[in-house]
Amino acid sequence: MNGRERAGRGRQSDTNDRIRQWQTGSGDSHRSRTDGSSRQPEEIRIPEPFENGRILAWVALQECERDERFLQDILGELDSRHQLRSAERALAVDIAAGVVRRRRTLDRLIESRLTRPRSQTEPELWQILRIGAFQLLFARTPPHAAVDSAVQLCRQLGRDRWTGFVNGILRSLGRLVLEQPGNGPGPSTLPGPDGQWLALSENILPAPASDWTGWFADACSLPTVLAARWASRFSPEQLLTLGQWINAAPITTLRINKLKADQAQVQQALLAEECQVSPGSHMGSLRLDSPARLERLPGYQQGWWSIQDESAMAASELLAPAPGERILDMCAAPGGKTTHLAELSGDAATILACDIAEGRLDRIRQNAQRLGLSSIQTLRIGKDGSGLPDGPFDAILLDVPCSNTGVLNRRPEARWRFSLAGMQELILIQTRLLIQAVERIRIGGRIVYSTCSLEPEENSGVVTTVLGAMDGLVLESQQQHLPGSPADGAYQAKLIRTR
């Protein structure tokens, strides 16, 4: 047996061990059984290496439900081991992220087709139904192909006995959707892909007139607690925009490294490789309109550009770093804002990037090296902020850990992990970090407090608390970016220490 065969068998063993845990409920895997099922199916054998993107998506979805990692990281780790073709990898990303985004809607529609309690359906089978339903309803997959591929997935997992059930449920779902599109919210309409409305032949959802929050939660796929919070402060029109944005595939934006290239140069190089690219709404940015392996695109290895959303770019620009300044980036990884600070200052400031894990700091160093930046130093600190340098600093960027409610299209699993208790824990961390930043800024210096949250308690609430607790601190400006206007959701506040 050669090394490659041994490695392949090792990966197969790892994957099948995890599948066995999902089925038996051993370790932490019982968390995947969220539907109350007590049925214990026989072992599922995963074909290795993965044959196609649907298998990759199915395994990633199973793993996403059993641990707290981001789906993007799970997909990246699995793909690095199986090396599917680009088209199959793109299919896996589209399916897995789409299923997580649309989970509540998919479950509601699938349940409407059942003639038995959901608890009698194995979670592993339910995941196949979700995959088929997503492709049938929200992807560009032809109906027959969506059904046939889900049936084939059953066979590839060694579950021929599931094929008739999957075929029947998905064909029933296909008949539920009318050819004529819908026209706005209703008990038989829901937002579909590309801004269209799906019309159903039955009233499946709550009536918006009597239960607007319930309709919004089911139709736009959010937990009730988050849907109710948003419905209490956003207009119906804003909510529909939010619902469309959080369920759409995220836009990939390139931030041009002006120390090495310009926008026209990068755009021309990408177009020459037949990449679909267009100018972003932010000066010096480009939008990549077609999926691609980013590390293989022109300019990546040369450090001409980085991936960063336009609303995230606003944080570093609000801080306005200058040459010669001493700057602290307190929660720096993976380094998108850190490297932006270096670029904006002409790589002539002294920037200290801090984070809690060495692996995350490695990513910052790798990004800085690729971009040709020498002004960034890294420092590992404790989770409680121990180890932070005393200062004083001319400027501090504080991009705090948050609930991620402004980037639910990029981190779709974050919506299902949102809780009021969890948010309160984050607020305590955010407040402590901001106080630590104030203690390290010089008189006349500035702090930009940044989140990718839409929740007022994490944003202006934290800033107001710290302003009231600390003397000599003033709020110069603050800005809230709503998702889709035109980029991701984010919040930034600029604070000045006056004495």
C-alpha cells in the first residue's frame, strides 16, 4: 500500500468514525438529533474520496450541526482532503450554505408533505431531503435533476431503502410550487432566488396580516427570537430587503492593494482570464461576479488584492491611519483590517496586531507577507486581554467578537446560534475590550469600535455604556451599515480621548 492509499484510508476512517458518532449519539454528536428522533440506523459508509459535491455538502452539513465551527471552515477542511473539481466544490458550497440559510423554510415545506411525524425520520435522511428541497426550490437546478440527484445521494450513502421516500417527498414539493411567481408576502408566498417570489398551491406559512413575525421567520428562515427583534425596529420594506440579503450568496469583493497595483490593472488581468468582474461601489474595489478558487486568480500571489467586504473597509478608513503613527489592532485575525491599515498608512506606521491564538496570528503574518507589508507586528494575548501592551497608542482599531447578525449570508450558521443569553455574554466582552482600549490610547488619540452586528445593544449600547463610565472620552461619529445598502451589515464608532 502506498502513502496516498494509506492517507486515503485514514481519511475514510476519520469520516466514517464521525458518521458513526452521529448515528449512535456518542460524544457530542447527540446535538445533531434536534428533531427528537430516537431511531438508530445502521452505519452509513461514505464513499472516499468524495465522488461529488453533494456528498461533500451532506458531510459538511452533518458536521456543522455537531460542532461550533463555521460552515466555511468545515467545507475548507473537507475540500483540502478530497480536492474535488472546482465545479463540484462550488456546488457543495452553494448547497451547504443554502441549506443552512434556508433551513427553517425548508423544514416547514418538507413537514407539510409528510404523512408521519418528523421524529420518525432519521436526521441523516432529513439532511438529504433538505438538500433536494433546496435545489428544487431555491437553486437553478432543473426539477428532475434535483429529485434524481437526491435519490442518487441515498444510493451513494448505501441507503437504497430511503430512495422511494425521498422521491415521493420531493416530487410532492415540486407540485406545491406554482409556475406563476408570487407577488409579495402571503401565507402561500415566500421570497425566492434572484428577488423573485415563489407561489405555493397551499397556505403553508402564517398569514402576514395576523402574524407578521411568524411569516417573516418562516419565509426568510430566521429563529423566532431574531425575527421578533428585527420586526420590532425595521419597517416591512427593510425587513424584506434584509430577508433577501441574508439568504443570497455573499458578494466577493476585492480590495486593491494600492501599494502594488491599481483598480484598472487588476480588472484587466482578471478579465483576461475570463473572470466576470465589475467595479465595486467603494473606490478601489472590484466585485467578482463568478465563483473561482481565489488563490489561483491573477494578482493573488503577487499581493495585488485582498478579499474584504466594502462595509468592513469603512472601519480602517474611519480610523484614518497615518505614516509614523503607533497603532494597535486589538482583535486582528484574520488580518483583513490590519493589512488595510498598513496599506492606508503607506506601510509607514507601526502596527501591532493582537489575537488569542497563534494559528490566527499566522494568518495575519501570511497575509502581510503576500501583500508585501512590513509595518505589521503580531502579539498573542490572553482571552481576558492579559498581555496587551500598555501603550499609549495614537490610534486603536477594536473589531470585537459579536453575534454576526450583519453577515448572516457569509456566516449562515450564526443565525441558529443566536440567543439573548449569548449576546449578553458578548456585550460583557465587548465592553471590557473597549475599556481596555480607552486605557491605552493617548490624549488626542482615536479609537474605532467596530462590529458586524445589527443589534443596538452590541453597537451604540456598548459605546454609550463606556462613554458614561469613563471621563475624557467623546463620540465623534458613528455609522450603521444595513445589509444590502450596498454591502454587508456593520457598525463603526469613532471615539476621541480628550484628556
